[in-house]
Amino acid sequence: MNTYKIIRMFQAQRQNEVVKAGLTLEQAQEHYSDPETSSRTCTAPESRERTERSGPWFDGYSSE
């Protein structure tokens, strides 16, 4: 069975950040559907602070 990882990608940085790993495809897709996975759609204070610190970002997923 394939596993997946969530990767946070920042526009201003070349270094991506692995947020979660060892997920099923369904878990990765569920994470990806959350509005808190993008600087464009997030509303939580910690997500907005991340955007202020690091600029635009979004989460994606990839097989491991």
C-alpha cells in the first residue's frame, strides 16, 4: 500500500516542509480539502501569522 505525505510549499522559500507523513490517500485528500491548508483560504490565527511571517503558502500531498 502506498503512503502519502503532506508538504507545505512556500512561494518565497525554496525549502518545502513536510507537515505529516505515513498517511493513506484518503487521509491526504481529507487534509487537502481543509481551508486551513492555504494562505489564500485560511482563517485560523496561527495560519494567518504563518502567512505574515512567510508569505503565500499552500499544502499539497505526494506519495512517499
